[in-house]
Amino acid sequence: MNDNEKKVKEISRIKKAEPVKPVERVSKIESVSRVRQPTLALSAKERQKLLKLLEEEANELVKNGLIPEKDKDVVTKAVEYALTSSFIDDDSDVE
């Protein structure tokens, strides 16, 4: 028996499976009448500064025990994606 086989635990037999419950009712989805437009123009340097600030704030949240270290990257990326999705690409000011 090799090391990997020693790590494998015996699987217990399933005695009873719960039945799948039907969906009662789903409410109607309302259409979006207006999409919010960006209200602040940022240069490429300002965007970089904002994303650096995001990283610093995430480090502070971990330091203060508000989020676990293991979740920092996930939280940071989620906020970064939310921010960058609203950026308007204008590479004319990129150095």
C-alpha cells in the first residue's frame, strides 16, 4: 500500500437521499429602465492610485481582523472587478 492509498478513507454508504423539492413560485423580473452612468472621470494614473488604495484598505481590513487573510484576495478582486467594470477606456492619457 503506497502513501496515497493510506490517505484515502473508507466511504460510508448512503442510507437515504432527500427528495428534491419543487420550486413554488418565482417572482417576475422587472426591466431596468435606466443604467447609472459614471459621474467621475479618472485618468490612468488616478485609476492606478485608486486600485493601490483598494489593496491598502484590504490589508487594513485583515490587520484589524475584519476579514480573514485567506479571503483578502477574493474580496479585493471582487471590488476591483466592480470598479474596473465601470471605467471608460480612454488610453490617450496612458504613459
